[in-house]
Amino acid sequence: MSLQRLSAVACATLGLSGAALALQSVTLERFVVTGADVTFARGIDAQGSIAGSYALPDGSSHAYLRDASGTLQLVDWPGGTTTFFEGITPGGIAVGFAVGPGSIGPVEYDGGVWTALTPPPQAGVFLQGGNDSGLRVGNLVGAFGSRHGVLFTGGVPTLLDYPGAHSTELEDINELGIIVGNYRPDAVGIWHGFVHNLNSGTFRTLDHPDGAETRLRGINDFDTIVGDTLLSGASNRRAVVFEGGEWSDLELFGVFGDSRASGVSNDGHICGEYYGQFAGAAAVLGFVFDPNGFGPSRYCEATPNSSGAPADIHYVGTTSLAANDLVLEAGPAPANTSGLFFYGPGAVQRPFGDGYLCVSGPHHRLAVGSTDAGGYALHAFDANAASGALAAGSRWYFQYWFRDTAAGGAGNNTSRGLAVDFTP
């Protein structure tokens, strides 16, 4: 049945408040390094540049820097076979690990200049974070699978472990000398987050109150902490934020998969990774989250379908008309079921099939496709071939419609809506 016919038989518009249709004032962008199987985003600096690494199908790992505009710079230790960036200081010094001539170990990269740090004797150290005062933190692998925290002061390493722990990870340090990390009480126990104050020498355990396990990853100079937690009874990890004494679950990707927040800048931008589905296969993508941004944002409601959950909608790429790289993603819906993305000039919310219509007409339909075996649908949006007056500065609203006979009722359902402001 056509969208127009379904719209005609839909019930009257719900009496919703303005808040119910309000767009989220956030920007969430996922990104990949072209050709990579895995893209990690591990730290973000004061200029919005992200440091991370990526893995190619041949198994090799390399590092990158991504500036606030989305431009990627691929970098490797000269002659190295493996390079990881695991963090970045607010001033833009990337830190990590390299393997190459001479088995390098912990390294940092500052504006094209590489520096190798000397680890403790006979120990490989991964740098994880640092501040602009020259302090660096990282981890080394010890005996019997244990890990130990390493603090570099003026390039000199010292071990720093959570008291009595079997394993310790030091993940990041801010300008005030506050370190975030994780510890494990024994070889098989769960991980717990902790905060260590270098000035007072105190340790404080910091666990999500509803989490079966908590891992802390990053901290800014205002003591905003990011990481991830495995909620009790859940199967997916969630990116979380601890700020002002309170925890927040970012819920970045709805039911799409695991997410981990790895770094946070002083202005609140957060980066990390999404573990889930992309292009019909398991994928790891980087993300950057701006709580005060104005990029594509989800709105409207979705009802559970026969997959057991509501269908959400997300995107990969940018809203640039010149780049023309926006990819729409929706799900979960029933597996291997036909559906299509469509868009229009306005936002509404009214009953539509077994769900809600979130886009006002006239509707512009994209090509009919099918969900994959996991119930997810993707569409590479071609702005050059799109109907409607797409122009820089224009806002359009997108949604996914799909058949769902197994649910009974009208036999079809929809995702949430996605508002997109196109840029030049």
C-alpha cells in the first residue's frame, strides 16, 4: 500500500505538545576511515580534533587525526608496521603506541613530530592519555595476565596501581592531576572505575549504580568523566557520562548495538565507538557527539514491531551537499522485509499504520529496499538525484516505512524521524 493511501486512512493528528515534537539539540555523527573494517575514536582535543586508529582487512592497524570539519589525516610512525592513537591532550598532542624498527612502544605525535617514550625495562606500554603539563598515563601487561598503570612524569615512568588490585588501567589525566582508570580485584572479576587525585594521593571507586561493570575512559578539566557500563540484565554496553555527581546514559544508538565513550573535551564534545551493524555486517565506527550542536537529530515516536523493539533511525556521513555522503540507517524491523526511506518538508506525529507518521507531505520516496538478516535497512542518499528543493540551509525530515505482517494490525510500521539541515 502506498504512503499516500496509508496517510489517507490514518487517524486524526494526535494532540501533542510542542515539546513532544521538539528536536533534540544535539549532533551525533558516526564516521569511518575509508576501506577500514574498524574505526576507533579515542580522544578529542579543545579544537574538536579526534585521535584514533583503524584496522584494514589485511589485519594492519594505523592511526589518524580527524579535524572538526571531518577531514582525515592518516599518520603512522615512520617505517612502522602498527600505530595506535589512544588519546589526545587538550592542546592536540596525540598519544599511543607504535611497532616498527626497534620495537618502539609508547609514542606521542605533535604537529608532525614524533617522540618515543622510554617504558620501564622489558615492558611494553600503551599510552592512553595525557595533559598539557607533560603528564602521560598508560598501561603495561604484567605476569599472569595482569595489567599495571604507568604514569610518565617528564618522560620518566613509574608504576601506579589501584591499592590491592590484580589489574589496573590508567586511561586519562586532566590538567588538575585527576586520573581516571579501572581496576580488577582478581584475574576473573569484573572491572570497576576509579578516580585518583595525584595531589592528595587518594583513590575513589566510581561505578555506575545500575551497572554490572563500569569502565572509565576519559576526563576533561572540569571533571566530566566518560566511559561505558554494562547495565545489569542487559547485553549491550552503553556510553555513559558522570558529571556534577550524576550519571547519564547517552543512549546514542537506541537498540543498534554497543557504544563506548572514550574522550571528552572541555566544551563537552564526546567521542567514542559504536559496535553494531553497518552495511549488513558487524562494524565498529567512530562517533562524535555535540550536546549543543545542530546536526541531524531524531524526533517523534516509534512503536514496537514484530522484531520486539521500535525501529530507530540514524545516519553516517555528513550533511554536506558537496560531499554527498549521507547514509541513512534504520532498524530493527522484521528481517528480510521490504521497506523504503522517504522525506518531506515538515515534522508531524500522527497515527500511521501500526506506528506514527513523522513527516509531512508532499512525500519524496527513495528506492524500495529490504532489511538485512538483523532487521536493519540502509540507503546511500544521493542529494544530486533527489527530488524536492534541496539546498544549503534547507531542513528536510526523513523516516523509514516497512512491511510487518507478522505483527498483525495494519501490516506495516515506521521508524522514528530524522531532521537534517543540509549544508553547502
